[in-house]
Amino acid sequence: MRAVRLPSSRAVRAAIVASLRHGDATLDGTARACKISTRTLQRHLGRMGTSHSAMLAEVRLNIACRLLVDSSKRLSDIARFLGYTNASSFSRTFLRLMKVQPVVYRQQQLARKRERQANRRRTCAIDC
């Protein structure tokens, strides 16, 4: 039996991100990208205390948060990019995980961003 080099959790996440871009965010697709069998990936993730579906949810949530704040993309476009069937299923999942609706999250984060920028300007005006 030959030794198989197992991917780090970072490498698995990167494979999931790449698979989302290609529209194949499945366990099989991730295992292929990591160049290991599906079952080996499942066992490896289990030993790390996680699963493919948990990592996929985490990656989707991180990307969703970034896109909601750093882009003006519509919810339906974000949902489609992340592999959800529609904006409403994306919104329900986001609400369940973040305890806030995506539109409200976007508004809150943009308000915080504007506040930080205003604070930086005030600090610069005092220091300069």
C-alpha cells in the first residue's frame, strides 16, 4: 500500500472555492481536485473533526459575507455563484447561520465601513 499525501484544511477549502467557480462543489469534485479518493477525503475530514458539507457551508458563508460587503451584486447573482438554487434558499441559509438577513448584513457592514473611514479621516486631520 502506498502512502497518500493528505491535503491540509486550507488546501481542501481552496479546492472547494475552485469547485464553486466551476459549478461542481461536490465531494467528488473536491476529492478529484485534491487528487485523492472520495472515501479518503471523507475519512481525512472526519479525523479533522469536520465534513465536506460543513466546510462547503463555511466557505460559502465566507464568500457570501465578502461579496455582500465588497460588491454591489444582487442577492440572486451571489446565490447563483455559491450554488444555491435561488436567492430565497440562500437568504434562508444565511439567516440561519448569521442570525441576520443578507440585505440587513450588507447595510450594517457598509455602515461600519463608512464609520471606520470617517474615523480615519478625523484621525488624519488631527495628526496632520
